[in-house]
Amino acid sequence: MGYSIRTDRYRYTEWWLTNGDYGKFGDSDYDPDASRVVGDQASFVELYDYQNDPHETENLAYTQATAHAALIAELQARLHDSDSSDYVGDGWKKDLPVSPYGVPTSYPVTKSVWATLHQTPGHTTADLGDTKDPDQDGIPNLLEYAMGTHPFERNPAQVTMTRTTGAISLHYPQVSIRGDVSLIPEASASLEVPAWSTVSTTTTHTVGSKRMKEASLPTAGAAGFLRLRAVKE
Ligand SMILES: [Ca+2]
Ligand SMILES: [Ca+2]
């Protein structure tokens, strides 16, 4: 029987020899212990990296086992039961009354708590640095945090521009309860001689703690440029 664990990036699977078939429930050959693991070693293991290899062409557990040893050990520890050695490999602590992996008790309102909560297997603290973009969606982590998007899932572009007669506007999401980062829209009449000044914003849409913000710049009779700056407080 195969047992898998998935993260945002990896799939790790172990194949274990088990007792046999369940048979048909009610028949004399029905075996409720059919999934009991036989032996003390998995017959086959697989590790695939969906970021670099979405079609599962390279089993890293064999081709790059040494380089991925720490990751494999971490995923293995999470996959296995710890309550019964007979059932090692049977996955997700099925005999425990409650899951040992609880959801966060509160929404993270600091960058460091946010980073800790997102540190899933296969990722290091460095992956959650402010300027890193581990999901390669073009949104660095500090912006992912400020806008309420996910550091390891590709999000569509969050900042958009609209143009109306006499004005251009910038639209972007912001999590209102995160005080250690600011998103500051700024305007300048020229890019050759930039003189950036802060533009006031309005809220156009609210869902929970998330706000859609709009910053407008009148451009009547002249050019104008807008930018959005993230600042860590
Ligand atoms: Ca990103
Ligand atoms: Ca993202």
C-alpha cells in the first residue's frame, strides 16, 4: 500500500508491503487487518518536486537522495504513526483522537509569526526573507505578507492600474491589521527628475481584515507616475 504526504511543493510517498486484501465485508475471509504493515522497511520511496518537475519525471529519493536527506527525514517523520510500530507507514496518526497539527489560534499580525506559521517541510527561514520570492510569482515575501497572499503559492498580479479622463489610479489589496509593514502609494510628475510624494488612498472594498485600496492621481494637462512602496516599520 502506498502512503503519501503533500506540501505546497513536494510529494513524498512510501510503498509498504501489507497483510493482504480486505476481502468482502461479512465474508469469512474478510480481514480488518489487511492494511497492517508487514516488514520494517518501505519497499519503495518517491519524492517529487512540483516546482521544478511538475510532471514527476525525476524521483529525487533515488537520483538526489543525499541532497534531499533532511527533507525526506522531515516528511517521513510527519507521515509516520508514532503510536504503533506495527503500523509504521500507515499515515497521519490515525489512532489519535485529535490531530496533533492544530490550526493557528489567531491570524498572524507580525511578519515573524507569519513566517513561522508558513515554515512547512522543504522550506527554510531564508525562504521567508522579505525580498525572497520562493513561489516565483513576482511578489516578494514582504508584499505577500502585506497583501495577504501566500508565500508558496503563485498568486495572480495584485496591483492594477486604471485610467479615466484626467486621472490614473492604482489598486491594491492590504491586510489592515498588520502594523509592521506599510504600503505607500507615491506620485511623481517626472521619472527623469523624480520627486515622489505620498498619495492619499480610499478603501473601495472590504472582506474581513482585507481592504482593496485605491490611490488616484489627477493628470489633467500633464503626465503623472504612480508607484507602490512597501516599508517595514
Ligand atoms: Ca512570491
Ligand atoms: Ca504568492
